[in-house]
Amino acid sequence: GVGKDYTLFALIDGVVAFKPTSNNRRKVSVSAS
């Protein structure tokens, strides 16, 4: 889901990596294990 602060939450069991972007937002990459 997406929080009110645009934080993404992984809905699956895996690894979540938060990566800062150039426009001051966070890009979230989710890798399922």
C-alpha cells in the first residue's frame, strides 16, 4: 500500500530497498525472495 507520505510498503515477503531520487523522492525496489 501507499502511506500518506508516499512511503511504499511491501505486501510480499522479500527485500525492500529504499533509494533516494534526484527529485527528493524515494524509489522503492522490492525483490521477492
